[in-house]
Amino acid sequence: MKDKTKLYLLTGFLGAGKTTFLTNVLKDLEGKKLAVIMNEFGKVGIDGALIQKEGMELVEINRGSIFCSCLQLSFVSALIEMADRNMEYVFVESSGLADPSNIGEFLEAVEVAKGDVYDYSGAICIVDGVNFLEQIEDIETVERQLKFCHLVIISKVDLIDDISLKVVKEKIRQINPKADIIESINGNIEYNFLDKDLMKEDWVGIEDTTNTPENKPKTLTLTYDEELTKEKLTEFLDIIKKDSYRIKGFFKLEDGWNQVDVVNKTIDYKATDKGENVSELVIISKIGPHIIKPIFSAWEEVVGKDMKLR
């Protein structure tokens, strides 16, 4: 009888550092047969390009949350497909807006279709140490992700002081009193969770997810086929970021291709070779379709050349 595939779920709000953490985990599993199912709310997948490596299987599921009924079939099909390929590890990186409360339903559906092929090894929640206390007050998804996890990793601890870190941990404990809490800098952790039984006290049950087709956030993709200065792009992003949960993508600037990442007030640029022929930004709106007019207005004011928004 062949060994079951170890399955991990990775959650955490937009910009918490899930992809950075996953990239480092995949390095630790060099030579293993592994797959990633990556879920993004936008029509265009950005993070998949960042983690691709030789020997790794990647399935991208975009346009919503895998825990919503709108993508339920796609998620179960992806899990079944990976089971057929006899992977040693499968990591599911869910969208930052995903509520994983009903993960058990998907595992049951796979078991009915394929048998007991997965060893569900736990949900790991990445908490944004810098923005968590603000997020937890406003966004229900952040609490749901914490409630239904088996390990909490606080990212960006180098950017907050000891008092703030203590408050973050106390708040996490109020929501989830049992999960281990560890700290991370740049996605690196001194902790071998792969050898630990995160499910030894499986206190996490199943509830209905809050992700529905009706409350799916508006996601837009901006494309531009010319070069832009970093100064102008920053000026544009500064105008629209207050109405956005997250902005990310690849953009051709005066110093070459850059990975662009906007979380709350922070705009981050990182040199990359992942860019294509056309610059692309995925924008997840806090205010629904009402963000469309401000985007066009800001672009016209700052850049003044044609772009496409879809």
C-alpha cells in the first residue's frame, strides 16, 4: 500500500507573506515530489510565477476563493488530479480573502471519489505582524483563518517592537487558544513543522464558509504596454491604495522589471526577471466597482497615456 500524500493548507490575509513562506518551505523539500495548488482572487495569477521550480507541479485556481461554492468543483478536481500523480506533499495556498472553515467538506468529497489518499497535516496561518491588529478589527476573514488553523506564524516580527508583538500574541490566543505560535522574519522560521504532528489535537471542526458568490470582492487587472518611472507609478499607487485590499503584479520601470506589492500603506518594489511583454497589476477593491473611476482618474492625472482595465 502506497504512502498517503501529506496535505497542508496555507492561509493568511493579503500581504501577510504566504508566498514568501511557501517559497522557503519548497527549498527545504528539494528533491521531493510535490505540488502546489495556488488560489488567487484575481483573473490573473501573479504568485504562481514566483514559486515555480523544476520538478514541482503547479495548479492555479483564480477568480475567487476555493472555499466558495463558485470554485468548489475546481478545488476538488485539483486535489483529485494531484492524488493521481502520487505526490509526497501537496501545499494549498489559499487566497488572502479565503475563509477555510469548510475545508473538511472538500476532504470528504475527495475521499468519496478517490479513497483515503491524503494525510491532512494541518492548516498553517501566516499573521501579518505589522497590520494584524488593524485587520482583525475590520475583516472577518482574518479571524476565521486564525480560528481554523493548527499553527500560527507571525511574519515581519523585525518590523514591530516587543510590546506590539506581545499584544498580537494575546489577540491570537483569544481566537485560537491551542495552536502553536512561532515567529518569522522574511519567511524564515526556526521550526521544523514538517516533522511535527500539528493534528495531534484536532480541535478544528467544520463550519459554513463566509465566502459566497454574492460577497466576492471586485478584482481588476490593469495592463500597460510602455515603460513607466518608479516615481510616477508610486504617485499613482499612493492615490488608489486607500481603496484597495491589495495591489500586486509585475511592472516595467526605468530600472527594468519590478515585482510590485502594495499592502495597506506600504509600497514595495523588488527587481525580478518574471515580467512578460506587458506590465500587469491586480487590484483587489475594498469598495467594489466604485474603485474603477478613481483608478482611471488617478492614471490620467499621473500618467496621461492609455492603459487597459478589465
